[in-house]
Amino acid sequence: MLTRAVRRLSPLALGIAGIVIGLVPLAVAQNPILIRVTVAALIIGLFALIAVQNPRLAILLVLWLLPFLAFLRRLLIPLAGWTSWDALLLVAPIVAVFVLYRVFILQKRPLAPDWTSKFVLILIILAIIQVINPRGGGLAAGATGLLFVAAPLGWFFLGRELADRRLISAVLTGNVFLAVGIAGYGLWQTLVGMLPWDSAWTDLNGYAALSVFGATRAFGTFSSGAEYAFFLAVGLVTAIVIALHGRALALLAVPILAWAIFLESSRAIVFVILLSVAALIGMRTGRKTLAAIAIGLAATVAVGTIYVFGPQLTAAAKQSGSPFVAHQVAGLMNPFDPKQSTFGLHQQLVSNTFLSSLADPLGTGTASTNLAGQKVTGSSSSAEMDLVNVFVSLGVFAGIAFTAVIILTLRRGASRALSTPGMVELAAIGVLIVTFGQWLNGGFYAIAPLVWVLVGWTNREWLARRQVRDRVDVSRVTPEQRVAVRPSGAAGWLVP
């Protein structure tokens, strides 16, 4: 029945798309700002057509488009000007809603059959309620805030229902290639200079966070240097996981990504990557103890490097002539020096913001901790960490629900990676670890949907494995059968 409906729908949809394309020149002639609306409508229509026949392919293509969304917006500046209220920002949310409608309304699948799904649904409901919070800056700000809070959460259900190993493998492997290309573009921005569309964007926005000693740090194809660094980190840990599984060619991506991340000059991401890689190497052995030892050794090496070589490396960096190298090394080698590093300021910001959320347990509205607040009300109280932001904007109950999602997902993801020696499982938990603290950062337009697809897939896979284990009467399994289902180096029972 569904196939028959698709066959009827496709010609009609293609006809409508043809009419829209024919009207584009007329619309542009009347108002150039409609270029952005038209481009967004065409992209949404294309993805909708793909989603009707192959929703997994639509998800894959959207996740691969998002790293270039800000780049596309900048390319349109000469033709359509610039606006923060860009219709292109609605592409991913609308496509997600379209696929969710097909999955849960047309196919009538259960929405929240497990605890993780229930907690995510609670977060979405509380976010919707917070739209009318009188302290949130009004309905316009609250509704816009849903794009930064509720929209990323919707990708959890897509990951839970539609993601499989093949899709996750394609997304993560493809991200390595995308990250290498974007890193090359970012290195051009750093070492050669900004291209015209990038310069136009920085001039229009006056992005102060990109300035390092008067020089503009790279942001690649993204709208922020922070998301650029995190996306490269996702590609880096994935490349290392692929190499750990015998594909040494992936190591060619490591120096490019590492150098681009270093020159981006964000400090915290370097420590996060170091600990993430150590954890992944330990998990690859299939033993919790070795994973913990690897993390401990990485932390020890980092601290030892700071105390033994810190002064020499800082002095050498200052003489390098590069403001990005000097800024990066000075911060990494002097993390507790307020003159060299902002670590103390960030730590204080997180703790103060969290304590203020406990004094206001009902929340301050969806827009209060993200870009929606800055755009509509001109203010935002972000703690630069998603968990604390949830406590502040959505209230204590939402913060508890989000904490439960984080704990369940990380435990289940680590369990899968330890017991199943597969590239996909290890890469997925690696991405979740390296992006920790930014899962619900809706301003990370590419990172947030990717993370929540992985969260949904991780929990679904863990639950499926547990259900199979519950059906197996272990007492009747022979030693020969145990050997057959337990690959060398793996710990625990595996699900076929």
C-alpha cells in the first residue's frame, strides 16, 4: 500500500517542484531576499521527495549538508544580502518533522517505549511549555528557542527508529572525508586569508570570539570557530577508530585534522580529544580496567608535560610568530593562570550559572541560554555547557531528565563498545565523548543532529541486545557455542 502511494505521489510532487522552479525567476525579480526562501524551499522539497522513498538516505544527506549550511548562507550574501532569520536554518528541522510524521503518524510506531525515550520526550514537552514562560522574552523568543532545544531532540527518535549500522557507518566515515576537506579550507583561512564571502560575513557580524591577538581564527564552513573545532574533532576520533580496526590509510587524515584543530586555537577541545582517544584505545581491548588505565595515563602525561615542559613550550610558541600557536600553547601549558587561560572563568561561569538555576527551579524559558535570546531579546545567560543550560532554561526537572539521558547513553554506549569489537560501536561512543557538554547546543547546527541520531541508535542497539540476551538460556549454551559467538578480544555476549 505504501509503495502504491509513493508511485502516485512522486509524479505529483515532481510536477509541483517543476512549477516552483519555474516561478523562481519571477520571485527573485520582485524581491532578492526571496532567494534564500526559494533555495530553502527547493532543498526541503528535494529531501522530502527522497524521504518518501528512502528516509535513511534523506537523513544521511541532511547530516552531510549541515556542515556546509553556513557556507551556503555566506555564498548567498552578494545575491540576497544577509539576515539572521534565514529560511535555510529551517531545512533540517522541517525535513526531520516530515520523516517523524511518516514514522510515528502514518506508520503508528510507539513514541516512547523505553526510559531513555521517555526522558527525551519529557525534555521536548518541557521545552514547549517554556515557550510561554513570561521570563523568556515573549512568544517570539520562546518559539525561536525551540529550534535550539526541541529540534535537535527530534533527531533522537529518527536515530532510534531508522538508523542502522550501515547508516551510522556511512555518516561517520563520510564525516572523516568532510572534516579533512573542511580542515583544508580552515587552514587556508588561517595561513592564506579569508575569501570574500567569509570576510563579508565577519564584517557584517563582528564576531569578536574569532579574534586572537587581532587575527581572525578559522571557522571553516561553519558559523562559529567552536563548531568547526568540534566537527574536526569528530572526524579525528573517527579516523583513529577506523585505523584501530586495521585500516591504516585513515591515519592520513589525523595530522591534517590535528593541525587544523590546533591552529583554531581553542584549548578545551585539545584536552577532550586527548582523553577521548585514550578511552577509545582502552575500549578497543574490550576491558574496562585497561580503558580506565589508558585515561589515567593520558591525564598523567598531560599534567607531566605542563609541569616539565610548560615554560619552554610557552617561550618557543611566543617566538613562532603565529598568534594562534602562541595563544594555544600559552593556554594549554598554563591552564590555571588567569592571564594565560580562560579555564578559571569558564569553570566559574558553569558553577555560578548552575547555582542560579537551583534558585530558579522552574526555568527561565527556551531562549534564555541560546542564540534565540540574543537575536530577539539581545541577552543570553549561557553557561557554555548544555547540561547547565538545560537546568537554567527548562528547569530542574528537565535538568534531571537530561542527566538521566546522558548517563544511560554513555553507559550503554561504552558497554556496546567494550563487548562488541566493531568500528561503528567504538566510533559512536567516541563521538559522544568528544562532544560531551555540547549535545544540546542548538547553535551547533551540524553537531547537534548528529549527536542525537547517535544517542537514539546507541540506546536502541543496547536494548535490542538486552532483549536477545534475556531470551537466551545461558545454562543450555555449550562451550563450543560460547566460543562461536565470542570473537577474540571481545568481552561479554554478542548479538548476531
